[in-house]
Amino acid sequence: MPPTPFRTRAAVLAGRTASAASRLTGRGEGLVVGGKVILKVSPGAMRDLAGDRVAALVSATNGKTSTTRLLATAVGQTGPVVTQETGANMTDGVLSALAYGHPRGQAVLEVDEAYLPLILPDTRPRALLLGNLTRDQLDRMNEVAMVARKWRTMLESCPERTTVVANCDDPIVTWAARSAPRVLWVSAGQNWTADASVCLECGGLLRFGGVEGWRCTSCGQQRPEPAWRFQIDDGRFTAVGPDRRRFDLSDLALPGWFNAANATLALAAATDVLGLDARTSVQRMATVTAVSGRYEVRTIGALDVRLLLAKNPASWSELLTVMPPAPAPVIITINANDADGRDPSWLWDVPFEKLRGRTVIATGDRRRDLAVRLLHAGVDHVVIEDPYAPGVELPASARDLEVIDCAATYTAFHGLRTRADARTDPQTRRRKVRRAATRVVS
Amino acid sequence: MPSANSEQVTIVSIYPALLGTYGDAGNVLALRHRAALHGLEARIIEVAAGEPIPAQGDLYVLGGGEDSAQTAAARGISADGNLASAAAGGAAVLAICAGYQLLGEYFPDATGQPATGLGMIDIRTDRLPRRAVGELAAESLIPGLPRLTGYENHGGATHLGAEVQPLARVLAGVGNGDGTEGAVAGHILGTYLHGPGLARNPALADLLLGWCIGRELEPIEEPDVEALREERLRTVLGEAWNRPA
Ligand SMILES: [Zn+2]
């Protein structure tokens, strides 16, 4: 690797100082401040810091943090890896990870969908993993088709060394990825089809189903033939490679079919693009237990809580499948701040009917919207402003649980993590995480 | 429990995957829920895009959607023809946001050019100078209907012709863009209220169900819903949330 230009080295130093100052004065995310300072001092810093060492970028509406963590762990078999620890995935977060991570480490980075076109040309990854595009927070005008068009244009001038690893079960991702010169198609599943009813090629209607996946009823566009497939056989999660080699993914510590599907995407990239050993990659991925606090068990007030994060209807639908079966009660926390989306109407697109047979503790700023949704879903519920407050009255079944699941929107999740941080002793936490993991059903 | 002699209402949900982007699928759940409270039997028919729309519905429901979905929906419904003839025969129609716009003469497509609507009601939609996003509160102009609450998210300015009445007068938010909100023509009701609109305004659901069976339904209040209504109206109207404006 050529030496980093002086200007960028100076910029990194300045960024480090600013970021430390920001942390010291408690003004929050030091990384973001650091990144801004670096770019100000050296506008070419991203290209300088990336060099040729970016192994992979990962983008998607859902699952990018988990996929990134899984792939980074697999890539770790060859040496040090640079990746975000905090999920900061816009320009500043990517830049900070490159600036402050191991100077010779290979980089595996998650990138926000909207920022990807800005970051791809300067980072020139060997693999670009594209998972799915579904609606996120609507009131940000983040229309799915608009992002797809930007991706498609971006991939028309895709860096020469980059292979796109794309989920071909998502018609929107497929449409965008088709403009790239080198694509490795992975059938990584997509249960959520509500945002992909119209063909982006011709405006015709898409049909889903069958072994061939989806196809357009007007122009005939259809799912490309995948090199890798994610399968569920008799309840076991399996990745099947191009040579029909099968890899059992049922032993992943991360719960749910969607994490096994994320692992399939990561495995395809690790094996066929980065040239890593497949078995070793699977073994390493199985050790990932929590991702930026997701799936961790924390003590909050009198309760031990497994923290679950969901950000949009597609990820909520998936999350409901990892909760323990009825009648175990669960806590659901709904906020509607900017980062959650200001309009919680999406609650009506989530199949909360699946929670019938148990009591849901509805909390968060928008607990009343949730209560009305649960009323219409026929799910028993209680509305409690703060279920962790001392002396608060909870359903008896909630007190009896060793660990209760709490699913939360973005700002609610981070609020709970902050609240828990101060108290939980790490040893108890590790023990409980193991116990919680063993009672997961899929 | 529906019995053999209970009144039945057939509700047709038109293209829920295309027109349901803003949680509007909840309107059908709300109709079913309110029907059950009133002892009516609701039969729900979901029509996927590309499938024929049944002619025998009592109430047709159209939700909101993104621009490309709206244009695709308008094409499909217009080619099918059954919605217009059912409405002409007296069936009720609830249309939200993009669904509301496409009932009219024209609406803006993804590029801002006017696209031909179904021409079922006397409205025309072009673009607002600025997209309307946020809480919407409005005083109903239908006698006996309580204050309306919802969330709006649209870029359309809807102009009402002589043959339709506005649904409500805006207290907070944008609505049609001229101080009015929504439109009513016979048993066709269009509105910008998401949230979904019928879950947040059960009286509106009861009004539609009443049109279907030909009699007014008694008001029934549910604490969860009343608590949400109060909270939402308070956020935009403050202490005066339930006082006449
Ligand atoms: Zn097509």
C-alpha cells in the first residue's frame, strides 16, 4: 500500500482531537464529528484511507449491521479487520472506521442505502453486498424506487475490481444490480413483497411464488438464476453453494431465519469473491452473539430484558418470529421521533395478530397507537408508560419470566440501552444471553 | 357472533399491495372490527392487482400509494370498469390519499404531469407548492360526526368541483390545500386521513357501514381508541382539542 498522503495524515490527527473533545464534553457521537473534521482538512481522505484494503461494503434496508458483523467476523480468519462498532454508516462513520481502525486491516463496512453512491467510487470494495430495499420511514420521502434508481446509475460505473453480491429474491435490488458488470446472485429470501408490486423496468405488475421466484407479468423480467441459495429444510437453515456444497447455518448464535439468510449472503461473498475458506467462515460466523446491542440481555429496573430492534414493517414482521411462543408476555416500545419515522401508521402493516394468546405490554411515546393496533389484532395488552419504574404494576406472567423480550423502534432501543448500561454486570449478562439464546424458536 | 339472520356487508379491498403504503390496510381491519361491534357480519374480499374487481360489493376501499403504484392502479381499475358501475349502482366507496386523487378527473403522475383519473367524482388534483406531511385535524361537515384526526403525507392540491361537498374544515394541517379536507359525493368518500383514518375515526367507519345497510349505527366508544384520539388531537389543537372551533 502506498504511504498515506501527509494532508490526510494531518486530517486524521485533527479528526481524532475533535472526536475526543466531542466525547469529553458529552456532545455525543465522536465519530461523526471526527469524520467531518477529516474531510474538511483533506477532501480526498476517503480514497487515501481506503487504498486497496476495502474487502466489502454492505448495504440494505434491513440486516446490514448484522450482515456486516457476520462477514467481518469471517474475514477475521486472515488478519485484522476494520469495521464500524457503532453502526455509524454514513460518510463520517465510514471515514472514521477507516481512519481509526487497524492501519493495515481489511475493511468490511456497512453503508447507508442513500450514501452508497457517494462512498462506492472512493472505497472500491472487492465485494459489494446488496441485501434488500423496502420502505423505511416514509415521511422522509425515502421512496424505495428512488433509491433503486440511484443504485442502478451508480452500478453503471461500478469500480473495476468490485463484484456485486446481490439478493435476487428482491426484485428491486435485482433491477438495480443488473446494470453492474459482475454480479454474484444469491437467493437470500424476501418474505416482504409489499414494496415490490410494480416492475421498475416497465411499470407492469410483479407476481411472486413458485420455484422460479418472481416475474413481471408484462415485460417478462424474472429472478436471475442464483449461484447461492438460502433454504429452510425441516426447520434447519442451510446455505447451498454453486457446487451444491451444503452449509448448515442452524447453529448461528444470532436468532431467526433472516440472520441465517444474511449469513448466506456473507458466505457467498467470503467464499466466491474474497477466496476465504467456507467451513472456517461458517464456524466464525456462528460465534457472533449480539450486534450493536441487538439480542443482548440487559437488566433494566426489576426486569432482565432481551433487547430487540426493528426499524420498519419488514423487520418488525421478521422480529415477531424470534420471540418465544405464547403465552410468554413481551414488551413492545414504539416511538415516533425523526429516526423512528414520525408517522407510526406502519404499525398496521405488521402482522401483530401473530402475538395472540399472550399479553403485550405497550409502551413508548406512541403506546396508544400500538394499543389501538393490538385491539384490532385481537391481542391482549396493557398500556404502561414505564414498565421498568420501581413499584409499577405488571402482569404477573411478566414478573415470572427470567428474561422478557422487548422489541423497540430505533430511538426507543437506544434509550433502553443507555438506561441499562450503567447497571448490568457483564458476567450476569453473558450467562443470561446464553440462556436466552437456547430458548429461541424460529 | 354472526348469526344466520345478521346483516351482511361485503367489503372489497382494491389492490391492497399497490394501494396500502401508509398503513391503510388498517381501514379494512377497522371496518371489520366496527362491524363486529355492531353485530354486522363483514365479508372481506381482497382483490390483487391484475385480478377482476367483483361487481357485488357493498363497500369498496382504496388506500394510498407511491406515484408509480397510483398510475398502475388507475390503469387497472379503469380497464376493469366494475368499480365505477358498482358506485353508480349505490355501493359505498372509501378512498384515501392516492386512492382519493385517482377517483377524480386527473392527478399528477411521478413526473408531475396530469394523469387521467377514473372521473368518478368532480375533483382535480395538481401539486401543492410544498409536500404536506404531519398531523391533520379537521371539523367534520357531516352532521353528527365528531372531529377528525389523522396523519397526512401527500403532495397533492385537490380542487373540488360543484358536484362534491368537502368532508371537513381543516383545523390543523393542509388537507385539500384550500382549508377544506376530503370530498363526499353520494356514498363516495375521499380523504387524506391516514393513521389509518378509520381506526382513528371509528365514527367514519360507522358512517360507511351505515350507508351499506341503510340505517344509522349507534355510537360505541372504546377506551383505547378514545385515548389515542385525545392524544393526537391534543398534540395539534392543545387544550382546546375537544372544544368547538
Ligand atoms: Zn416489467
